[in-house]
Amino acid sequence: MQTGMNRKSFCLVNSTFPNKVLGLVLPVIFILASIPVVQTGWTSDTDRSLGIVELWNFETDDLVRSVSWIPDVDGDGICDIIAGSWDKNVYCLSGADGELIWNHTMNSGVRFVAVLPSVEIENTPGVVAATRDEVCLLRGEDGSEIWRFSEGGTSLDSTGTSLIPDVDDDGIAEIVADSQIFNKTFLLSGVNGRVLWTFDHLWWWWAGVARVHNIYTRSNVVLWLPDYIVCLNSSTGEELWRQRGLYGGPSFTQSVVCAPLAENVDVIVGAAEGCYVLREIDGGLIWGREFPTTVGLAVWDLEIIADIDGDRIDDVLEGGWDNYLRALSGADGTTIWECHDPLFYDHPPEALTSIQDLNGNGIPDVLVGTGGGYVCLLEGANGHLLSQHRLSSVVNRSATFETPKMSDVSDLVTIPDVNGDGIEDILVGSYDHRVYLLAYCYIPPKIPPEIPPEPFFKTPLGIATISGAIATIMIASLVILKRRKIR
């Protein structure tokens, strides 16, 4: 009896088991089913990247060799653009939209343009323009001519033009121009084009003129000749020293910059197979780096960048036909970083400049203009690629531009903010006959569209939960049936 009563009691208890299970499981299922399931993409503020976008471009009738910027000319409060084209014109363009403000026609292709600093001429800075034949100063407000220099009315056949700091204490920078025909280098007054002095380089048939990195820092005049680097007193034209070139000789030199890397002005030379730095005061060698190459000029362009390796000395950027871009220590020339193809897509770096820090690490970044119409933004600390942009007319190239050279970047500078985002913008001159204004922007990640909530029973968790509940009920039912048969 005890056993039967126990068996009956067991059966009576378990006969209500399915109801108890359902009473516990079903509320849980309904609660979980009421929870919406939403899928979204990344929304973190740190999940962003730097991009380069094109604001506008302006087409000329020949390659654009030199570009610069000038304080507001057209009264809209935005800086404007100066460009020199081999179609013989100097163009002044609106920074806002690239519309033509004025143009001035010269007698041959324009090789060099710059805004004359330190003084305003009729409320607008003057514009220096140089061709193979002449050097002119133009009024920034309308492009009219203030003065023109051409030795004896004859072509200069110029191979170099540069601005240097004020020499005659009139508050205006001066212009250095070299003449291939006369085998002379002239220093011209920025005020009126008067010849302040000449240097006769005798049997050397040409000379290149070094670029002064900071027009407000006193500097002498440095030339590169077929066999020597020569330094001249900027006040008198007297030769101070000459130094035979290293790494292939100055006859293969493409770029020379005068800049104070530490305290005193140094002469940074980019040669056929290397880069070296001389003291401006006496021509002594500070350091040299050799980059053997079989493809031409290892150093095509040089630029100074504010200290990136933490030694409080400005550093050197160099790029050349070996498709390398390097950041070198200004102190001793050691390599801080370097990058190589395929970053430059089989096209060498053609133009370099340093820019303000864009990714927030406190170190200025680097812009590179290359063959093939690419503009690349690199992190100054390590050379990593942050962004790249290909010029629009190169992407949409017509049959007119059949050679790769027709798409190369010829000049690249940063200008004050134009589009109102507080970041410097990028001015580009190109062999495709155009002037481009580019800007930086932060590109947010692509976020997939929001997926509406779906019923819980369609999700993997819902399916597993419901399946488990059904299996539990089925097992409980089988147990009940088995117990009843036994009874």
C-alpha cells in the first residue's frame, strides 16, 4: 500500500508537470520576444580618417609651373591665388571659387611667381613673375606692370629666380635672377628693379639660385654652378666661398635651400646621388648622405619641416627619381623614416611641403605631389599614408594627354584656410594645364542603414530558446506517459 500510494502520489504530481513547465517557460518567451534587436555600424568619434577633396580647378592653355597665394584682392575676405603658366600668362584667381580676377601676359612662358612680402603697393602686395626672358613686378590689385627687367633689352635666358631678404634697408625683399646669355647673376631691387650688384660666373654657362626658406631671416645668396656651390655676400655680391659638390656634383643638382636648421643659416643641397648640408658662413660640411641610384636624380626636391624627432632642430624632407621620400635628421642626416613605391604608383615625388598637424599628435605632417597626378598626405612622425587624392582631370583624362608627364604635379603649397574649416588648404600647379585648390576633411566611416527590430523568435537566440522549451515539454510528456503505463 505504501508503495502504491507513493506511485499514485507521484503520478498525480507529475500529471500537472506540463502545465507547470508551460507556466514558467511561456512568460519568459514572451518577455524575450518583446526586446527589439537593432544592428548599427561604428559611431565612435575616433573611427574617422583624413580625406582630400577638390574645391575647384582652373584651366590654362599650357602647363602651370608655379603657384602662390596673395592676401584678399577681390574683397571677399578670403586669400586669392597667383599662378604662372607656360601660356605666357600670370593669373590671379579668386580663392573662393577659382574665377579669374585678372591676368597679365608676358613675352614667354612664366616659370616663377611669388608675392613680394614686407610692404604693400597701393594696399595690395606686389607679384613677382619671371620668364626665361624677363623679371617683372606687377600690382596685385589689377596685374598692371610696375617695373620690368631685361638686361639691355635682350633676353636674360634665365635659369633661376628667387627672393631674398631685404638688402638695401627699404623694407622690401629683393630678387635674384640669373642670365645664361650674359653669364651673370643679378640682384634686383624689389622697389624698382634697379640692379644692386652683378656677379660674373665667367666660363660657367649657367647658374641655379638657391631658395630661401624664410624670407624674413637674413641670408646670403647661394648659387649652384656646374662644378661648385658658391656663396655671395647679399649686400655686395662679393664671393665668400665656393665648395666643390658631393654625390655627383652640382651639375646634377636640382634643389638647394638656405634655412636655419638649428641657429645659423645652413645650405641644404640635393644632388644626383645624395643630400648634404654646408655651413653658410664658410661652406664647411656639416653632414652628408649618399643615396646611390641608377635612375637619375636621387634628390629632386627638398623641403624643411619643423622638428619631428624631438631634438629641437628642424629636419629635412627629400624626394627623388628613385621613388623614395625620406625624412632626415637636420642634426646629422640620419634617416627618421622613409617610404617607397607602391605609395607613389611608379611616379616619383615631384613637389614636397610640410603642413600643420592634422591628426593631433603634435607633429607637422607632409604633403607630396607626384607624377601621375597624385597628392598624398603622410603622417609627419612616421611617413604613414593618411590620405591620397588624384587630380580630377587626370582621372577623367582625354586623349589629349597621352604622356604620363602631362599629369605630373609641378608645384604644391599650403595656403590659409579658404573653406572655413580652420585648416590650411592645398594649392596645386599641374602639367595638365590646371590650377587646383584642394582641402582636407574628416571622412566618417560608412555606417550601414539601421535594420528595424525583428521578432525575437526569428533570431538565433529566440530559435534556441523556443526549441529548448518545446523539447522540455516533449520530454515531460513522455515521462508522464511512461509513468501512467507503469501504473
